[in-house]
Amino acid sequence: MDIPSSSLPQDGLFDAGLIERVEALDDGRVDANGGVRKRFKDFEPDAVMLVPPSLEEWLPEGHLARFIAELVENELDLALFYKAYAKAKGQPPYDPRLMLRVLIYGYCTGVRSSRAIERACTDMVSFRWLSAQQAPDFRSIGRFRERHLAAFANVFLQALELCQAAGMVKLGKVALDGTKVRANASKHKAMSYARMSEKQKVLAQEISDLMAEAKTVDADEDAKFGPGKRGDELPVELANRRARAAAMATARASIEEEAAAKARTEAEVKATNRGDDDDDITTAGDKAAAEAVPKPTAQRNFTDPDARIMKRADGSFSYNYNGQAVVDGHRQVIVAAEMSQASNDYG
């Protein structure tokens, strides 16, 4: 209906007389809350299920979780896992099939943390389906993984055999790549071979002096602590110095062994290239190893002596390992995986 302009306020942004006012039509399409009466799917958050749900209805056919469940149940030999449980006492552990199902699926989908897998067994339908709603805690998952490392390696081998039998692995062309995995060691806590040798002499003298001091105070300590008490303990400082000296001796030996091995390999390669026979090649290697001297700048870290200084993708240098994977060129199936001390992938 039209409303005379004189009956409308004139203090707005435009002339209200130009607006045509229309009354809302109540034709049954608007509910009491002002919304359109559209029919929605039933939603009853508090509804009680009278019939227990079936786990089989949770996942569609062809889902990766179903494939992994079938693989664990019918294809993999799990004898090594079950043999590890020789004692009947104690609380019953989780079935290895359950743990393998959630671990393999987690690794396939990028969920590797034990805590993340525990949360997923509660929050994610696929994990709940695989675990049959048992939801193992992260400690159980971590202990299972640590306890069965050798059996896991066997599962990896079985998976490769299955892939080869299915024609997925040809081994005609393979690709190798590595990624640096930072070690739990600081490059600032390392010590060079030259400084290690010098420091070892100083520590040897300190140990000798402290041994003499310990012998001198033995009688006083016996009188102080009384009968039945130990009074001949070495001073804590002496024990610490001995521990450091032992650690440096081990590190020095490791550096010397590495230098000898490198010299032996180089000498044997040269002898082989010259056309020497086997005896001459061995002799050349033994001589080079015996005469090898580590570089004064060669370093070893006491926290993680197996780690090596490597250049990372961001250009920084730190103690790392090189995680390598070899992939078959036919279907990109991983046929080998290894953690290496080498900074490059040539070896």
C-alpha cells in the first residue's frame, strides 16, 4: 500500500515518500521464529540408539583402512610379534593385530606420534574402526613399537614381497634421496682431535695428583666414618675427571678407527686400479691403516658420538643423520630405508 509522504519522517538520507511500503503476507511459509519453513533432515543429538551400531557401516568400501585391516589379518605373518609374549602373568596386552592396524594406517596417513595416534583412536572414525573402539593409550603404543622393532622390519620385508608378487615392484629403475635428521647433540660441545689429545694429558696429571690426595686422606676418613662405613671412596672430582678421560679416550679411538678405515679403503681402491692381486691389495690396505693419522681438526661429539656435522637445506651446519629412502621407479614403492652417517647419498 502507498503511504503519504507527509506521514513519514523527512530526516533520512533520501525522501521517504519515494518508498513503497508493503505488508508481509502470511501464507504459511514463515514460522514463529521468522525463518522460512524449510524441511530439514532429522537432527536429534540426545537420541538413544536402541540397536547397537555396526562398525562395518562406518567406512565406505575401498577405504584405505579396510585394505590395511585385510592386509594385517590375511597376508602378514605375525608370528614374531606373538612369540615376544612368552609369559602368561600380568595384565593382558593389546592384540598385536590391533596395534599393527593403527600404526600402519597412522604411518600411511602421516600420523606418527604415539599421542596423536591415541587421540585419533578417539576422534577419527577410521582409527576407531581399526581399533574396534579400544583406543590404546600412547604409552602402550610407544612400548609396542619399541619392543617389536625387529618384527616391524620383517613386516616391511613382507610388504615388499607382496608388492613384487602383485607386479608393483620391478627393480628395473630405483631412485634414492635422503633428508637430514637433526641429532640431539650440540656442535658447540664437540672437541677436536688435537685438543682432545692435549686435554687428556692434563686430565691424566690431575688424576695422578688426586689419587695421591685420596690415599693421604683414607686414614682420616676411616676415623671419621667409623667401622662398617666406607671411608675409601674417591673424591667426586676424581670420578668426574676419570669419566671425562674415559669418554675422550673412546672418542679418540673412534676418530682413529675412522681415519684407518678411510685410509685402508683408499689404498685398496688404488691397488685395485693398478691391477694388483688380492694379497697385494690386502697388504696395501693394512699398511695404510697402520700409518693413518687423524686430522687435528677431526671432531667427535660426546652426547651423540655417532652423529656427524652436515649441511642442512637452510645452509646451516649441525649434528645430523641422513635418512635415506630408495623408491622403485615402476609404482614408487619404497624398497629400502636407512639412517646413514654420510652427508650425501652417493654411497
